[in-house]
Amino acid sequence: MASLGKKVLNELKKKEFRDYLMSTHFWGPVANWGIPLAAIADIRKDPAIISGKMTAALCLYSMVFMRFAWKVQPRNLLLLACHFTNECAQLTQGARFIKYNYLSDNSDNIPKK
């Protein structure tokens, strides 16, 4: 186990890793994680507050940037993971929006324009 700890510590000390930590390849995705975390936090909130248009826009946004993260060289797997998580969260929110506004029996659930 001590050997594994030494290997990890040696990797963290390398110039390449320090350069990665100081790059937009790292900080861009880190800043982006706020979007999926907010969507995940909203999953327990009332579905009446979900914006269908914003949810659709965020789904499209994440699809585009998942492709970008895969195509850019070197591949940005942190960005890919961020947008994959956001896509899943937004699809969940979209399903909640549709269920609440279009599939429930309540006559009060008319979508607001």
C-alpha cells in the first residue's frame, strides 16, 4: 500500500500534472460542474418550477460539448464527464417536466407560456 501512495505522490509532483492543473483543460470543466450539480439538487424540488425551454437548451448544450470534449486533442475526459452528468440530470428534469405538465391528472398543471 505504501508503494501505491508513493506512486501517486510522484505523479502529483510531475511538471506535466502541475501544468494540467494550471490549464483551461482542467479549470473549464471544474467551473462547468456547477450546472449538473444544480440540476441534481433541483431533482427534489417541485416540478412546477422546471422550465421546459431551459431544460431543452441545456440538453442540446451538453450534447454539443460532449462531442467537443471527445474530439478535442488531447481528449478532455473531465469535460466529457461533466456534460454527460449534466445530460442525464437534464433528461431527468425534462421527464419530470413532461410528467407534471402533460401526463398528470391535475387540471391545474397547464404549462405557463
